[in-house]
Amino acid sequence: MSPTSRILVWPLLLLAPCLLAAPGQAVEPYTWTVSGLGGLGGSPDVDPGDGFGNRALQAGLALVREPGVHLGLRLGRMTPDEAFGSLVDARLEYATLAGEYRADEGFYESGLFLGLGAYRLQGTRAGRDGEETALGATLGVNGEFALTSRLSFVVELAGHWVDFEEAQLFGAGLAGLAFHF
């Protein structure tokens, strides 16, 4: 297995024991949530390519562990439209595992999440393929607005820290749908 594959597998290995354990007695009428989000992201500390006007996509899977506490896996990708530091045709991919704490605010649920992740930055540098992989951290907030008992509209703001040569801070603003089962 390549070093890149190994670093992306760690969040899944960390999630496995949680999946085997029985969920807590949840108040929520569901145990799992699957989500698909899209939006804008980027990095404030790279030149050229700073800013947050880059396409971002994210898929998520969350498990209710106990009332108000979820364990979430997020897989995402940010694709800069222009040069990103010394990289062209760059893309950032990540897999994060985060604990999420939720509060019912009446007509919506608010959430705060914190976790660890595996990150890969790829692109072309001086005509050659360039790639970096590293572990990092994520912190974010979200809001979930119920459309039906199983479907919700989700908005999320997330920050990521990872020690890459090109940049260390990344952020994204995302919106999409979540399906509960």
C-alpha cells in the first residue's frame, strides 16, 4: 500500500471500532446521516491563489452516538481555479473524522465539530507532478434545517489546518442536503 493510501485509510480505521459498538440511546429518530454539500473554499495564506472562490465538494457520513453527539466522517475536495502557490491544476482532498456536538435551536439544529484528518495536495509544479500528504485538524460549525422527517438542508463553515509547503490554513463554506435513516 502506498504512503498516500495509508494516510487516507487512518480515519476509516479510527471509525471502525465506533461502527461496531451499538449506538447510544438517541433521542433523534435516526441513527445515520448521509450528506452531500457543495460550495466555495480556499486558503488565505498562499500566493498566488489566495481567497475563497474555489469550488469545494464534500460527502459525509455521521453516526448518532448519544443525544446531541454525532461522530462524522467527511470526504472532501477543493479545486482552485488558478495557480495555487507553485502548483497548477491543484486539488486538495481530505478525509476527516470529527466529534460533533449539536443543540436544538427550535426550527433548526446547530452544531460544532472538531476532529483530525488526512490531507493530500496534488498538482503540477514546473512540469512535474507534485504531491504532499499530511495529517491535520478541522474545526467548524453547521446548521441543519429540517425539510421533512428524513431530509434536511445543511450549511457548514469549516476550517482546516495542515502543514503543507504551499499553505497551512484552508476553509470552506458549504451547503447541501442530508438524508437521515
